Amino acid sequence: MFHQQLLAATGQAFLTLHLGTRHILTATPNTAALLEVSPAKLLTLDFFNIIHADHQDTLHMLFQQAAAGHILGEDFVLAFDESRMIRLTVMPSSEAPNQLHMLIQDITPQYQNEWRLRALLNALPDTIVVQTMDGTYTEIHRSPTETPGIPTAAVVGQNIRELDLPKPVITQVLATLAQAQADDELQTFDYELEVDGEKHFYETRMVALNHEEVMSLIRDMTALKRIQEELSHHIEDLTLLRQIEGEISDNINIDYVLQLTLDAAVRLGNATAGFIALSNDENEYQITPMIGDYDVDKVQRVLKQSSTLLAQTMFDQKPRLFQNVYQTPGYVELLTGTCELILIPLVYQERLLGLLNLESKIPGRFTQETFQFLRLLTGRIAAMLDNANLYRKTRHQLLEMQTLYNHVSKLEQLKTDMIRIASHDLRSPLTSMKGFLDMLRTDLKAVLTEKNIKYMDYIAEGIKQMQQMVSGILSLERIEQMMVQNTNSIFDLVGLVRETFDKHQSMAHRKDQTLALMIQHQPLPVDGDIFQLREAIANLIHNAIKYTPEGGTITVSIEKVGEKAICRVQDTGYGIPVAQQKNLFKPFFRAKTKETQNIEGTGLGLHLVRNIVERSGGEMFFKSEPGKGSLFWFEVPLSNPVANPEKSIGGK
């Protein structure tokens, strides 16, 4: 009686079976309920009929082995309810050779939990492995939806040192295993693998399971990385578009506008050659500027032949992209080897101004995305070309309005400076946004930490600054107010330098540079335009990082000397050739050396910095030695609280 109660309490049943008839001879009272048959039917039923047909062969083998003297166990599905699982332990009978004893256990809840866990693991986009502290795999579960984060040859019992993995990856895994065990905290690191000839990126998260084992979740981040790279390219393109607009929006030199437009279009489109053809009132064409060895006379003849692609595009004013010119009717070869062609008419207010022609000798350069972006660029440039032509036609009228012109010139100069600030320094907050976004992307699926929140705060601050810049540029009232009113406020220059310094940390980190801050803790109040001085400081730090090679050092410092605040930015960069230093603060001038010839820039930054500093009542200085770096600094007067009793730091 006691053993029956014990079996019932543990959810098990015990029975004796006749090996020949397979009928149940004796059974504990709970057997019928466990097997889902009536008590009356239990002793007359062939036991095989209780088990699902797919498992009856396995049961037969189990009976044979038990009759031979073995004690064996196996799991089976019930025939009457396929959702039910039982575990049978079969053993020979010592009393009668034609009988078997059987222990039955209902394991349905256990199997259901295992099924749920297996379904959950299969749904996860992660490869999950368990390793001992020496790197031996004790469990491996691969996600069917991802590229394997470890070689496909890896098996349980194998050590990571035996796998075909880069040595730095193996070293990093072993070190992180030890760190996860020592700290008892989640550890994360990234690594790269080449899979089927392509580079893939992975993120690994490790957590200790016990004193001997660590579990790792390996996630394929390749798709996310590629999205980030694509986003980065979009940001760069939009930044360049804004920069181009800023540089030429108020420029009346039509040759300069055309040349800058063509240079930008060739670079953005990865073209090998191109030209701009301008039309005039007499239906003649001026082919300028050009990049490539074009025959100008031939181009003009092709433009006048109505059957050619160039003439058709000028006539119907529809942009065209051809990714295989050899199969295109109306194509006339202007340069040998061209295989792709983009034609975009320059149209403003339904007036045809000219045509942009871009060519590529390399297949695959011109994509639909490139084509659409160039259409956006040329659409805005057309308006600027029209403005340049209009200015040329009305220039003589401005001479009769000299007094008004002088006033407008001052407004235009200030607007020019503000537009140049935006076009040049809009890159800085966007770069900060990109850096912080990159760091946040890796943790999107995890619970946000304080560091995540800090990065999001930086992004929000960057967006806020960009909105302030655009608002300041587009608002004529703001420009006029700066001309006729005092927009200065007293603010802490130390805090401003620290804030600007922090936002360039990620940029320096990407170049493996040391960005140091030497700063006194007490505030240094100055009376000036905080927005413009922020841009000046950001320009100096940005330039120092940009013109310093990887591994270099940039030091930002600020101190009080007498009644002045002095802000210095020193780098260990390429330096500026002595012969070019005299032109350093001129607009659009860029010092060029062998090391810096491929670094992008507009040549506006230092010109704007000096203007801002001088407008704040300060002076700008620099020292530079080729190959040893540069030092830029400015001095601005400290605010006199006695002379400005109505002002306070942070307000007007």
C-alpha cells in the first residue's frame, strides 16, 4: 500500500505485462487514469494500442531487450492523445520469464516546457553557446536566421582554440570569459569574421551561469552596420548639399557657380567626366565648365541635332539615366569608353537654363539613388543660376541706388557669414549625432542604460543646435537685429569650452587620437554672442582633429591672463607650410600639402573664426610648423560686472 501511495504522489504508475499477449496482468490503481483508459478495459487491452503507431516499433525493440535481461527507458506519445508524453522504464521479471515489469511516468509538462524553450531559442536571432572557462563548448544552439557567429564546424566538446578563428577574436573571447566570471556582470564586445568572402560583424554578450560556465549570445550585426553606413552616406550627401548651397547661394559669379556645381555633381555621382551646357536667348550653347577631354565643337553640333539624346533632353526637359548607352537610340559618343550616362536639364520656373551631362566609363557607378540626389542638387542650382543671370542683367540699376546698396551690402555680408557658418559648421553637430547614433544602435535591443540616455541627450542637443542655426540663417529679422541691436549676453566661457570639447570626443576617438582638456574650474564671464563663439571654438577643435593624423594629440586649454580669457587649441598634426600661412584667414583659402590634399574642406572655417572673435572684441593668433603641428588661440576681454550690472551669466 505504501509503495502505491508513493508512486501516486510522484505521478507514476507500476504494472506487470505478459510478454506474449502484451496484456496487463496487474497495475497500480492510478494506471488507468495515467494511460487515459477505463479500469475495466485496462486488463483486456493490448498494451501496444496505448502507444502511438509511429512509436510501436521502438516499443517492440524495448520489450525484446528487456526480456533479454536489460533495464531500459524510452519516451512515447499516447495513441489516444498525441499531446501526452509518457516515459516507460521496462525491466525483466525475476518471478516469470514471460512477464515484464513497467514503471510509467507522465512527462507531458516537462516536454511542453522543452518545446516552448526550443521554440523560443529558434525564434531568437542569436547563436547561443555555453563555454567553460578554458573555452570548451558545452552547448551550441545556432539561430537558423543568421550567419553563424562561430565556424559551422564547431561542435560540443571542442575548444575555441581549435577553431579557424582569427587569433585576436580568440584572445578577446577568452579574456571576456574571465571578465564575466570575475565581475559576475554582463560583458559585451564586437568582432568581425569573413563568411563566404564577405565581412560580417558580430556582437557577443556574455554572462556567467555558474562557477565553471559562461553563456554567450552572439548576434549578427551585419545588416545593422550596413544600414548605419548607408545612413552615414546620406548624412554626408545632405551635408555636402547644404555646404554647396551655402557657398554659392549669394555668389553672383556665374562661372564660380557653374564650376562648383560640376565639381560637386561629378564627385557625388562618381562620374569620370562631365560638362554643363548653358543656353542663351539665341539658342546658342556655352559649354563650360568641363571635366574631360571633350571636343566643344562636336558637343555643340550634337546639341543642335534633334535626334540626339542631348537635344531631346533639352527639348522635353526630362532628366534621363542610361546604364547602358550602347543600347540607347540617339546616343552619340562624345568620349571614348563611356558606358553610363546621366542627362539633367537645368530648369527654373519652366525656363530652360542649360544641361548637366555626366559620363562614367565604369559600369555600376550611376544608380537610381545617385540619379535622384543629383536631380535634387541641380534643381536648387538652377535657381541660383537664374539669380546670377538676373543680377548680371540688373547690375547697372544698383549703381543708381548707392545709398541703399551700402546698407544692403552690410546685411548681405552678415548674411554671408551666417550662411558660411551653417554650411561649414553644420557638419560638427551632424558628426556628433552620427557618432552617438552609432553607439546607440548596438544596444537597441537591450534595456537602456544611463550611458544610452546620455547619448540620446547629445543627439537631442545636436538637433537643437542645428535648428537654431537654420532658424538664424533664414530669419531676416534676426539678421537685422544683429546689425542694429546688441544681441550679446554674459556667459561662462569655461562652460562653453567644456561643452564643445565633450561633443568632439567621439570624432577624436574614431581616429585613435588623444583629446585633452586643460581648464580652470572657476567661471570666466565674457560678453558676446554665445552662439557664434560656440561655432568658433568648434571650428578650431574640428580642424585640429581633421588635420592631425591617427594617434595624434589635441590639447584644448583656457586660462585667465589679466582682464582677458585666452582659449588655445594645440595639435600634433601636419602643420602649415610657411609660404601659405599669410593667406590662412582668407575666405576659401585652404593650405594644401601632400598629407592634406585628400582632406575635404571649404576654406571658410578660419575666416569665420577670426570674424567672430573680432566681432566679440577679441584677437586671433596662430603658430604652426610643418610636420610638428599647429597652435591656434584667441583672446577675448572678460566682462566687467561693474560696467554691466544689468547682465548676469546665462542671460541678457
